[in-house]
Amino acid sequence: MDICIPVKYNLIISTDNPNKGGKLVFNISNTGQRIAFLRMEKGLTQEQMADLLGVTGQAVSKWEKGRALPDTALLPIIAKVLDTSIDRLLTGQDVVIPASPYDNEYEKQEYYWGLQQSVLAEQIVNLMGSQSAGKRLLDIGSGEGRDS
């Protein structure tokens, strides 16, 4: 059984903000105002922006007036056209995710081209035992690598 909950567009939605330990506030009216401001800052009309995004000028107008939100699939394109991030577009803030201890490793060529021995890959092969006989490690599929 599906349950339908009516949603008001001016509702404020809060989520955890990893930057400040507080709340990240999302408001459709503010998002629309940001879209309008950034569009005008770029010197684009609503029609020009609509053409770039493959939508109607009415759609852009609705976003800017806080009557609707862009489809989520359009957010990366809108952010690129307006030279901003999706986070800043929706919330007015950039959300910074703390670096992973592996981030620097992923940037090294040796990580991808097997120049360093992988302890995890060796453990997987050992656990598979006879199932791994005659197979190359890439055939087993570690799920990591440049093109995976």
C-alpha cells in the first residue's frame, strides 16, 4: 500500500551539515533566487538559459520564482552553466567532505597499474583457493582500478 504525503514547496528541509556540525538548510525560494542571481551574473536571459538546458523559459521562470525545482538530472548541467557547485546552488554553501586516507593513494599511477602489491587482492586470491586457479587477478575482479 502506497502512502502519499503532500509536500509544500516552501518547506524547509534540514540535513546534517558535515562542515559545521549543524544543519544545512534547503529552501526552494532561496534556491530560485540563487538561480536567478547566478543566471543574471552570467548575463543570460531566461530563454538563453532554457535553450542551454533543453527546457522551456517557463520552467526557468518557475524555478526562479520558487514554484518548482529543476529535475535532479539537470542540476549538474545548471551548476556547470552557472559556474557553481550543486551544493551552493541548492543551499548557498559548499559542503566539504573530509578527505579519505586513501585519496592520495588513488591519485598515484602505481595504485592503478599494479606496481605496488595489493595485500587485499592477495587475501582474496588466498580465500578463493582452488577457485582462483588458472585465472588472472583482473578476471576475478577486485572492483578497483582506473576503468572499473
